[in-house]
Amino acid sequence: SSQQPIKLVEVGPRDGLQNEKTPLDAQIKVELIERLVRSGLRDVEAGSFVSPKWVPQMATTPEVLTSPTLAQLRRDYPDLSLPVLVPNARGLSSLTTLLSQHPSDPPLTNEIAVFVAASEGFSRANLNTTVADSLASLPPIFDSAKKQGLRVRAYVSVVLGCPFDGRIEPEKVAGVAKELLEMGAYEVSLGDTIGVGVPAGWEKLLNECERKGVPVSKLAAHCHDTYGTAISNILHCVSLGIPTVDTSIASLGGCPYSPGATGNVSTEDVLYALYHSGIPSSFFPSPPEAGEGTLLGWNGEGEDKERFERLCAV
Ligand code: HMG
Ligand code: MG
């Protein structure tokens, strides 16, 4: 196929684990990241520099990032990206300090992710601020990241519905996404945080983005599977030109500030669907013709099947 491979961003170690009540040792997270990377994923969110009072599970992020195992992974896979979430200037300055205390080549990370809500209710619950104030706080963060050679990914959450405010207007999401691109985000990930989207809703949203000057080629789809629609949403978004999809191994996660939301869409399911649809991805760059795939045991043999099984065993 002449299509550019769909980039998969694995969010399990961050979005997936941030909700877990039992504190996990840094070593377990490191091992998870290692297995994900060694099984073939190249963009793996490694943690967050958020307030430990808000998300205690992410307090180990500095320990995770500085582990010798991750240093080895960075050397083994030069194209590896390990983005970390940064909610405010305080978070970025913690990362800056860590980077200066642990100079290495490649550096601990080359990418941060900022996040903004599409609704006031979610912004209050997730960031304790308004949408306007959270956008206004970002330019210095973009500036400082740029000076440090960190690229910036941006999330917009609750793009198709909010647990507090209900329906979200596509114009609102497109407006926020546009501001984030203008600030310098290389990509904006649209989060259906509570998993209420269907393909038609995504299509409306993407059309509105295009209309507002936000090219679909700069967007990522971040789907949750509350109503079982995530895979259809993703295949539809991909058919409309979305180049990047966020997924979470074993559908780990949900968001601590979205009551009732279930997991992120699972990495295995997305890869299964893309592969058998003949759509190249960063994990399977050369899938067989649509409908011809053999990732399951029936008559399947060979390297793709082994790689898929290794990923499923993570
Ligand atoms: P706040 O309470 O308004 O801020 O929280 P504050 O400035 O009053 O700080 C409270 C305490 O946290 C203070 O400590 C600060 O120093 C400290 P104290 O003085 O009480 O001892 N603090 C920090 N500590 C470490 N790192 C920091 C930091 N900032 C302040 N960066 C704040 C505001 C933004 C900090 C808070 O709301 C927060 O951390 N929010 C993040 C919540 C979060 O991580 N949510 C999940 C990520 S978003 C998501 O999952 C959706 C997404 O995955 C897409 C999707 O699924 O759809 C992206
Ligand atoms: Mg999520």
C-alpha cells in the first residue's frame, strides 16, 4: 500500500496506569515499558509530571525515566520516543531539572504532552482551572520546551462528550485544537475521554477541524471503548486521513476524573483490526491485503504472528 503507516502511540504506562489505586513500583512500570518497546512499539508514554496529590500513581515518573533499563532501550532503538505529560510550568521545570541532572545521549526524553479540556467542567476536575486560563498558561511551556529541544504533543480531552457538561460542540474542540497547533504542537490528540463517540460524530468533528484550518493530518484519535465503538471510530478516522492513533495495552486505564468511563481502546485490538484491513501501521508496516491476514492460529505462521503474540503476552 502507498499509505503512510498509521503511527501508534502507546499510552498504557501513563493513561493506563494513572487510575490504578494500588501504588506500583517504578521497576514494574519500567518492565512494562521495556516489554512494550521490545515487542515493537516505538512511541510509549512513560509517565507524568503532575501533582502527586492529584495522581499519586505517577509520582514515580522520575525514577522510571532515569532507570538503566530505559537508558538501554534508548540506545537500542534510536527512533524510540518516550513522551511524558506535563500539566503546568512546575511540571516542566521538574523535568528540566531531571534532564540536567541526568545528561545522556539520547536524552531521557525528547517529548512532552500538554493537555487541555474541551469543556469547563472537565477542565475544573482535571486541571482545577478554566479552559481559557489553561490555554493562556501554555505559551511559556511551549517556549521553554522548544528551547530544550523537546517537541510538544497536545491533548484535547472530552472532545465528543463530557461527564459534567454533556454534549460538546465540534467548533469548541476545533478552536482549542487550532490554538494548540498555533502554539507549536506538532500533533493534537483528540480524546474521547468517556468513550461516547461513534463514527458519524468523529466525522463531524474532523470536518469542523478542517473547516477551522486544523488539518486532519495533524490530529490523533484517542478513543475509549465505553460503548464498544472505539474500533469502528478508529477505522473511520483512519479512512478520513487521521495518521495517528493512541492505544493502551490490554485496554488499561480510564481517566481518574471521568466517572463511569471504561478503558482506553486496546493496542492489540487496534493492531488486529488495522492488520486485517490491510492498513500499514508503525507496528506492522507491511500487512497483507485486506481480509488475507493470519494473526490467529488457524493457518497463520511466520513473523507477524509471532510479533503479535509477543505483544499480546506483554
Ligand atoms: P492545583 O491544586 O490547582 O494546583 O492543581 P496548586 O498549584 O495549588 O498545587 C497543588 C499542590 O501540587 C502543591 O503542593 C503544588 O506544589 C503541587 P503543596 O503546596 O500543596 O504541597 N504541584 C505539583 N507537584 C508536582 N508536579 C507538578 C505540580 N503542580 C503543582 N506539576 C494541577 C493543579 C495542574 C497541578 C493538578 O490539577 C494536576 O496535577 N492535574 C493533573 C491531573 C492529571 O494528571 N490528570 C490525568 C491526565 S489527563 C487525561 O488523562 C486525559 C488524556 O489521557 C486524554 C483522554 O484520555 O481523553 C490526556
Ligand atoms: Mg485515555
